[in-house]
Amino acid sequence: MSQMSFSDFEYAGKRKQTRRERFLAETH
């Protein structure tokens, strides 16, 4: 994973909770 991805993840997570939850589920 790139650092940019992490920042984008946090930014996108705030805008879209569903995407954040799905991403976390895939990561964990």
C-alpha cells in the first residue's frame, strides 16, 4: 500500500462510510 492510498482512504472514508467499512473488512 502507498502512503497516498492511506490518505485517500481516510479522506474517502469520511465522505463515504460504506466504502471505508468495506475497505477495512478487506484489509482485516
